[in-house]
Amino acid sequence: MDSNALDFIGTVITVALMVLVVNTLITFVDVSRVAKVTLAGMFGVWIGLAAAAAGTGWLTISRPVPVVGLFVLVPLLGAALATAWPAAREAMLSIPMPAMVALNTVRVFAVLFLVLAAEERLTGPFPHSAAWGDIITGVVAVPVLWLMQEGGARHTTSIVAWNLFGAADLMLAIAFGITSAEGSPLQLFPRPGSEAMQHAPWSFVPTVLVPIWLILHAIIGVQLHRVKQRQAPSVVA
């Protein structure tokens, strides 16, 4: 496939996914309108920073720390710190689990990583690990949604297993992406395994979508833990 055509398709899909994810979260989070507008603004600024970093070549910087890693770490730390405020914590937990699981179905578009690998624009284990892990997570999210409709409390173990797999896939992809980046002190491969991911539209995957999905997996994990806590007394009884 022509590189320009592939980038065109990638731009359409990544932008559509960002709009879908952000709008879904803002719609379902149980906060005031002012808070929703503020949250939308924060998402907008972050996406703008990600686009600017890709456009200026900052994502290729790997020393003293990989810049792309900061784009993952900062949102995760921000979400973790926000849990110190009860209102923020409950707001995150107010997002319906089915909505968050449904947002993972779109990870099947990671099949484009395999196309990038075939075009030799991605090398090393990164594209294959990231692609197949995301595809499996996205496909299995469909029966997970069905289990929730059938009574999620009865299938907690299965949902936990899916959630752990989806989160582990993202963390493994981050590790492969950083350690295979050109110039990285942890470089494992002779060619930059995440070269294409340093440029738009593909750069939006590690800088915007991956942090959001990791945060959603964490929220799902907490919600599942609460479900198990509610189940315990009934089992004892």
C-alpha cells in the first residue's frame, strides 16, 4: 500500500477514535456541565501538545528520558493524583463499565500496525505484539459486553482476566516501543522499532489513546474490585 494512502487512512481512523473516546467519556462521566467543559478543554490541550510534539520531532528524543514515555506517564500520574480527591475519584468511577469496555472494541484497528510492519515502517517485536494484543482485546471485548448483559456479577473472574490482558498488552507495547526507539539507552534492536509511531497520525496512539485506555483499565479494575466486595457478604450469608 502507498505510504501516503496508509497515512491518510491512519489519520481518519486515529482522529475518529480520539473524538469517539473523548466524547463518550465526557458524555457518561457524572459531573457538572462546567466540569465537563473543563475536561474537554484538558483533552483538547493534551491532543494539541501531542500533535505539536510529533510535528516538531520531539517524540524522537530519547535522552535523558524518552519524550514519548512522558506522554504516557504524565496522564497516568495525573489520574492517580486526582484519586486523592473523593469527588474526582467518584467521578471517574461513575463512568459505566459497559461504555469503557465498548471503547476497547475499536482496538481491532491495530491491524494497521501489521500493515506498517509489512511496509517496513515498523520493525522489531513492537508492531506484532501491539497489533495482536490489541486485536484480541478488541474482539474479546464483544463477548465481555454480552457477559455484562447476562449479569456481570456472575462473570467477574472472566471480566477481570480480559481487563488484565488488555492492560498488560498496552504496557508490553509501551516497553517494546521505548526499548526499540532509535538512540534509546535501552535499545534492543538495530533499527528503530517505533519510527512510524513518532509521526502523526500514528503518534496519537502512544501519546493519547494508550494513556486513556490504561486509565480506563484501571477504573474497570477498581469497579470490579467493588463488585467482588459486594459479593463477599452474600457468599458468607
